Amino acid sequence: MKVEPYLMFEGRCEEALDFYRSALGAQVTALMRFKDHPESAGGPGCAEGGGPGPTPEMVMHAAFTVGDT
């Protein structure tokens, strides 16, 4: 069985990816920033709840592998 968790980092995804690279030797296989999304950052559905919206450089989605997983 293959497990693929989806983690949320509240604006700190890049920091988490850097940690996984250094601590676990993770290889990032995909990375999308808010500026790369077809809709502009801050579009409908972003920053619900009244908090600050994402900046264009923030990571929206990323995938990585650790070893042969």
C-alpha cells in the first residue's frame, strides 16, 4: 500500500520543503506557486476567514519523494 498524505503549512510550505530536503534527503518532484495558478493569487476561495491572502511567491502545491517512496 502506498500512502500519500496532503499537508498544509499556513504560508510556510517552502520552509517545510527545505527541512525535508536537509533532514530526509527529499526530492521535490512538483512545485506550483500562487503566481503560476491560472487564477490570480487572492482569487475566490483564497484566505477564507479574513486572514491575509497568499503572496504570489508562496507555494500553493508541492510533491516530494523520500528514498524510494
